[in-house]
Amino acid sequence: MLEPLRDGRYRLLWLTGLSSNAARWMDLVVLGWLALSFTDSAFMVGVAAFCRAVPMMAFGPFAGVLADRLPRVSVMSAVQVMNVLASSTLAILFATGRAGFGTLIAIQIVLGIAWVLEFPSRRTVLFVVAGRDRLTAAVSLETVSMQVAKMIGPLVGGLLLARYGPAACYVAFAILSLVAMVATRALARCVTLPPVSGQEAVLDSLIGGVREVRRHQAVLGVLAVTVLMNSLVFPYQQMLPVFARDVLHVGPVPLGLLVTAQGLGALLSSIAIGTSGGPAAHGRLFAASSLAGALLVIAFSLSPWYGLSFALQLAIGVTDSGFSTMQSAIVLLTAPERAHGRAMGILSACIGTQPLGSLWLGFLASRMGAPLATGLNAALASILMVPVALRLLGTTRFRRRRPA
């Protein structure tokens, strides 16, 4: 599992992921709590999550085209500059008492655009740096960094929010983004990744990427399950502030610990996947993790006790690691290298369906309460995932082969 870390380029890439993901997870927890504090409405919590994530759905495929047409490390560097400027602006607004729900949402949209630009470029750089033979280990390590960030970011965010207020949270966000920016610029000095696509029009390039994706059933299966998980299951994360305050009756710090528990479970699972040398059947692990995750979210929605909810978050984290690691691995191992950026862009658009799910869940929660709305959504996802998993992902295997 640690083999990719022998490469200095990968270490820099791993550091950028750890820093930027810690900032992102801290922001997501703080955003939900601030939205609830500003509006006292579960629906508006869903609206806030929708605005934060909607750029992923709207611009994901075009960000993938850019990843195939522009120097990818330069795109990553520009994204970190955007993050520093946006988070610094929020810190100043909250410190001076000028922040409101509207300004919070406007800058969150900017942060969402930055995330969608980074995702396909980062994953294609990961493939080039790690290579096909080390890809599963590299993606597992990437998932480890994401889950460590998921443990640290929400906890630090909850502590800063409880003790010093939101301005301190966004100062920490800016510092983490600066670290990522420095590491990315160092990476740019030792990695040269020229554009890989031709000079065709952007729309033609995008259509070509869609055609490449449609040729592979395994990729189609990943995309279908990703849409179900992100639109019906994962939006429960935006409702965690509602669960914390109204169901479990706890404050910001225990809320941060709930998200940290999920990160801990995913971290342990990522290490297990990476040290196993890669699963024989990527599709089976992806499908099983997705279905188990949806069932565990149903159980979480029924829990009235903090201790049980904490344990369920740990278990959800275990399944989340199998889902996220195999999701990218299957797409990168299946799609031809010339279309990696566009394939990851299409995947990011599927991930970007989460804001619609957040909006829908927020609406349902305002009518029937967060627990019932969350449980019904996850149950529907479980039912719809079964035929997709059985038909497209049940026996998918990936063996080492020459790059396309």
C-alpha cells in the first residue's frame, strides 16, 4: 500500500489532498450549522448544501474537458488560489459582523466551482503519477488522506465554531488552502502533464467522452450507483446538524465527532483495502459497499441515542471507503487514458447530483422530520440499486494490462 509514497511527486499530491479535503470537510460541517443558525429551517440547510454542491453537477463534464485540454497541475494550483481568496473573504465578513445567509451562500458557490475544477484534474494526475500497476494502492492512500481529513476537519471545525466563532473556522480554511497551494506549486515543478485531447470544439470533445464511457458496462454501472448514492443516501450528511440538535440533543463538538467517526471507519477500511494488494473483484466490493451503506443510513435514521449513532457512523465510514476507492479505480482502469479527464468529469457530474438530493431531503425533512425523510430516501436507494448492482457490477474484474 505504501509503495506510491516512495515517489516524491505522489507525496506532494497526497499532501495537497490531505490539506484541501480537511478544509472542505470542515467547511461542510460549519456550513450546515451556520445555515441552521441563520434560518432555523431544515429545508434551508438543504438549500445551503444544494448551493455548495450544484457546480459539480452543472459544470462537472466541462471541467473534465478542461482537464484533458489544459495543464492539469496548473488547474489545481489555480483552484487553491480560489479557495484562499474565498475563505479569507468569509473570515473577514464574519469577523466584522457583515456576514449573512446570502453572502455565505454566494461564496459557497465559488468554493463549489473550485472543487469541481479540481476533481477531474487531480484524479488524472493521480493516474499518471502512480501508473496502472500501483493505481489501487494509490487510490487507497488517496482515500486514507480523505478520511484522515474527514476526521480532523469536522472536529477542528466544531471546536473552533464552539469556542471562537465562524471567522476562526474560515481562517483555518485559508491556512489549509495555502498549504495545498504551496504543495501544488512544488508538484508543478516536477510533473509535466501536457494536454492529451485534440483541438476539437469543447462540445465535440465532451460528446466524444460520453461515447467512450457508454462503451463500458462497468463504468455505466458505477455512474448509475453513484447517482443513487449521491441523490438519495449521502444527502443525510447535510442533515447531521439537524440530527445533532433536534434528535440527539448535542452541540457543535459532538456533531464534529459524528463526522469524525465516519472518517475513522473509512480510514480503517482504506488501510485494509490498500494492504490487501487490491481486491480481485472491484465491482463486487463497490456494489456491496454501496448497498450496505444505504442500509446503515436507514439504521442511523432510526437511532435516538448518540452512542448508537456514533457506532453507526463508524460502520457507514467502512462502507464509504469501499465505495469511494472502487468508484475511481473502476473508471480509471476501464476508460482509455485519452479520455480520463472527461470520464472523471462525467463521474463528477454524477457525484454532483447530491445537491438535488440535499434540496429534496431538506424539503421532506421540513414536512415529516429529518429521521423519517432520511430513512425513506435510503430505503428507495437500496431497492433501486439491487438490479443495477447484480447486472452490471457483480463479477467485474480488472487485471493489469497495458495502457490504452
